[in-house]
Amino acid sequence: MQISDFDFDLPRENIALEPARPRDSARLLRVAAGQALSEARVSDLPSLLEPGDLLVVNDTAVIRAQLAARRGEAKIGITLDRILSDGSWHALAKNARKLKPGDTLHFGSDPVTAAVVENEGDGAISMRFSAEGEAFDDFLKRAGVLALPPYIDRPTGPTAQDDSDYATIFERYKGAVAAPTAGLHFTPDLLAALDARGVRRHTLTLHVGAGTFLPVRDEIASHKMHAEWGRIDAQTAQLINDTRASGRKIVAVGTTSLRLLESAADERGVVHPWEGETSIFIKPGYRFRAVDRLMTNFHLPRSTLFMLVCALAGTETMREAYRHAIAEGFRFYSYGDACLLDRAP
């Protein structure tokens, strides 16, 4: 298995720079191994699911994770990654080579500062801010901006429209650097139609980290995933297990939901309550335990997310699906269209 197995050429015009409006009018490609590809709209999702199926969605909320810092005269670009158990933050930093433990970072004239705890190398640091709780939230509102992925071209930075576009209807718990983008497609009308169809819905939390944008640069076998914090409560775990026992399907909304479900499942496929970090790397050859279907956007070439969907639906199936999507003008990445994938036998 080589990185080149997961490469493809994507024309620039296929990259979405804003979401469909209304959100559930986005296109949806139906993909199942051994079956012909079919096209629909996200608003058609209720008719593609069965009563009693369970949608599992991510209720994380995006923070303004990108900060412009200074250490003396040196400019340091900071992208917060995840909060650590001791209250400090793991972050990715530009121009971080000379940062040392104890260095103080300033953010313009803002009274909040941060102290470097550790420089891990390769741009990864941990840091502790002088504010916590609501005071820290207020600081991010003043000093931070959305860490939009680089393929969403914003020459002057994220806009006020991005503040609402890059948020899901499910958001509840702050802590994500990036949005769980499959959730961006859902609207009140779609939720009402799913309810009317008898499709159930429950949430988990996975705070998406900055590492979600990083490509696989070396050999697949040596690639190290960045850890992300997640939680599945006992009620959600029980509902998932009851749904599977009844013969209905577990439908993960987004790769973030899928990764946490698979992290929390044991060898028998039983999902247990979970709280902690996961760095699970799902690639072809992985044996799925908890998820039957996945609704997800179209992902970057050579990325761990494209490897994940190939693991679920089959590499050749997904390569054909992506060739079709590109040729038919589907919109890719965070603000783009979606696909509904069945797990291959």
C-alpha cells in the first residue's frame, strides 16, 4: 500500500469556497460496493435511510483557534490544537524553532499572555494562557480568528459569513479547531424530515484538531496521527448497541464521529462510554466494529480521511466514486457536497 494509491488530480474549480444555500440542497453521491453510483440531494437523506436507523453526529463547536503572537520582535503564528488535561494547550506554531520553555508570548495589546511549557519540535508546542474559562473564551473572541483550511481562499482572512457558515446546527461544546463538516449540511427542515421518517439521532463529542489538515508526507506505515479529545456518554453507547442488536444501521455523520465510535468499540462491536484522546488511524485493511454507513464530504488526495473512506467502502469503489464526482462537477472539501457510503462486505 503506497501513498500514490490514494492520490488523484482535483481541478481547482471543484473546490467549494462557500456552502450550498440552503445547506441541505448540496449534492449527495450514493456509494455502495457492487452497485451503480446514484446521485441525490442531502435533503433526500430521509428516503435513503430506514426507520429505526441511528444517525450519530458530532456536537463539537469551533473556536477561533488562530492567533498572531510575538516573542520579543519575533512573530509567531499559533494554531491551537487541543486542550490538555492540566489546562494547558497543545498548539502548532510557525517560527517556533527558537521557542523555549518559560518564554512569554504576547498577543498585540491584549492583557492575556501565554507561557511556553514545552517545545516538542516540528512546530508542536504546549502553552499555558493567563486566562481560563469565560475570560479565555472572551480572549479568543478578541484576538483569535477561525483556522479555516488553506483551500478555502480568504486573502484577507475569514469573514463574518464564515462565522456562521463554518458552524453546524448541532454545535454545543467548544473546543474544535476545524468543523465536523458533514454536519454543516443539516438544517431544521432536514431534521424534521428525519424525525418524521423515524430516523433517530444522538450526539457524541470529538474536538477536531489542527492535525486534520496535515497530509501524509512519509510512508503510510510510519504516519503518526495527532490525538483528539472525545467523549461518548453511557446513554449514547447504550442506544448504539441497542440499535445494532435490533438489526438497524449505525450511520456516522462525518469521519470524526466514525473515528470516535470505532475507538470506543471492543472486538465484539460493543460501544462503551468513552472519554479521552484518540489517535486511531483507519486505513484499508481495518476491520470496522461499530459503523454501518458514513455520510461525509469529499476529501483531499493523499489524506488520512481519503484512506478512511477507502477502508470503509473499498479503495477501487472510492476511486471510481471520486472520478465520477470530479467529472460531474461535485464540490469538494469543507464547504462542498457529500456522499453516503455503505460499508463494504
